[in-house]
Amino acid sequence: MAGNVVKVKDGQYRLRYKDSSKYVKAKNDTEAGKLLARFVTEIDSGDFTQPSKITFREFAQKWLKDYAEIELAPKTVYRYKELLEGRIYQAFGDKKLDKIRPLDLVDFYNSLRKKHKYTGAAKDGSRVEKETERLSEQTIKHYHRLISAMLEKAIKWEILRGTNPAKRVDAPKTEKKKAKCFDEKQVRVLLKALEDVGQEEIKYKAATMIALMTGARLGEIMGLEWLDIDFVSKVIEIRQSSQYLPGQGVFTKNPKTETSKRRISVNDTLLKLLEEYKEAQRKKGFICQDNNRLFVTWDGKPMHPYTITKWFPDFLKDNKLPHMNFHGLRHTSATFLISRGMDIETVAGRLGHSTSATTQNVYSHFLESKDRQAADLMEDTFSNKKKENKRKEKKV
């Protein structure tokens, strides 16, 4: 047999073939022999890389090709590439994978806490050197999570031996931000302002109302087609998402998770607005068999998802409402339902969260305030009861 296998100790063997070697776990010599045969095939086919020779950059490229681009959403892959090309490669991209130590990561994170240079994308798509102030702890945490996940995958693929160096480094500590949303009074101002929106901006009004009434994500709203609106059953079905990436343009994909595919009950107010909007779209000739999207550009093509997010802040400013991004409407929808006593499972279902635990985590601060209200209610109830008993005692 090509190559050889050496028993190092019980359950552990060293495989050698040509200039490569690999340590494996096996129950016996027979199993070790099978692993050697597979090892030889990997080397001859070019699929095996010696851990002591592969750099972090080389592994990252393999990780992107063989895992990220297959398993992750395009937008997530794009964001990871930006983190890698912007700062990570610059820090230790050419360092051998098995030479990366916890202190390397500590030094890298500390460098991000100071004014530093990085590689950013220019308008033409090329990479140019830029300078920026310190990054937030939340942003640094994104780098830490990516690096840790990649090194963990390297261990799983048996490209890296030992423990994950990122797990020996404390993750940046961050304060949990409260989900920004409007209160009931501000929602009423918003609804009154939307009443004054003219026909030329009815698509913005429709998108805003859908976000507020359903809690749907922006991409999900932009991906809606008229066949997803059931005017009889009073339901909107979420089954796809419209997104944008530089170099790729606007594209359609499945929702964030399988549970994101859902049917959301809606009220008559929203349906009446959508009927009005549908008639306006029909008059413009936008509704046809080839393109049934709710939100389109002047020529009938799917609208850029960020068109709404550019309009929304100006709309709020013009109507003297505090600044909030469009995603805040999703939070507003959820907190309103919670404040009115809707159970967390129903809210999670409308939002498309995989579990109610996710909903509880995102809105924990709001749930805590509701818990405080419950305590105050108990206090008021029993205090009043105590006062009534005292009055009765006096009468006696």
C-alpha cells in the first residue's frame, strides 16, 4: 500500500504519504488502514493541505468556496468577505493557520480599538486604503465571531489540530441595545401623517403600513407579489425576500429561515389601502403575468430595497417625528402587540422568529417593563384591598 501508518498510542495513528503527514484517531489497525487509503486519495486529488503550510488567507478562501457560499445567505457572505478583506487579511492573512495564537487575536482586537487603516471598497469595486477611528465593541465582536467560527471549521475539517485559539480569548463585551421603536402616541402621529401622502407616493405609504401592521422585514416586503395578498382570507403570505448586493444588483431569495415563510393575518385598514394601491399599479400597467410585484420602479422592475429606507427618515423629519430606521417599524409592531397582552408565541410567529426564545431575547427589556407593570398592578390591587378592610374595621 502507498504510504504508511504508525501507531502512536492506543487509538491514535500517524499517516504518512509523500511529503505529508496527518494524525488520526482509529479503533484498530484495520480502521487506520482505511483512513490511510482515504488520505492518499486526498493528496493525489489535491484536496489535502498540510496544516503547517496553509495560511489563514488560503484556508479562508477554501472556507468561503466550500462552506459559506453554499450554506449561507449571499448578503451574509458579502459581509464576511468585507470583514476578511478589510482588516483580517491585513492582520494575519499570510500567517500559517497553525501558528495563530490567542495573543495574535488580542493584538488584532486592540488595534481595532484605535485609529487605524483598513482596505475598503471604492465605487468602481476596487479595494483602496482608508483610515477610520476606533470601532465599537459590537463591531469588534463581529470579527471575533467570524474568526472563531472559521477556526472551529478548520478543526472539524482536520486542517487544524488542537483547540480553537479564539475560544481562549474573551469576546468583546457589549451592552445589549434596546430595539428602537415608536410609542402609541408617536404611532398615531405617524398614521395621521400617512393619511396626507399623495398618490405619487402611495407605494411608500403601502410599504410603511405593511411593516407596521405585520412586522415583516424590509426584504420580505420588497419581495411581495400580488398573489401573496389574500383579500378574502385577510392574509399576507411571506415566501420570498428581495435584496441587493454591489456587483449583483437586486435579487430574490428565500426568506431568512424556514420559519420566516409564514402567513400573517391583516386588518381591513391595510387591505383597503392595498386595494387602492393595486388599482393605481394596474392603471400604470405594472401588474402583468411576468411581473406581479407590489413594489416596482418606473419601468416595472423590482424596486431597490433601499429606496424605502432613503425615503423614510425624510418623511419622519418632515412630520416632526424622532429619527428611526425603517426596521424600527418591525420593532414597533412587536412591542405594541406585547403591550396589549398578546402571547409571545403568537408575536414570534408573526415576526418569523425560529423560536419564541428569540423574540424574548430581542424584546427582553420591554418584557421586563411589562413585568414591572404586573408588580405595580399587584401592589395597587392589594393596597386598595387593605384600605377597604381598614374602612370596614372603622365602621364596625
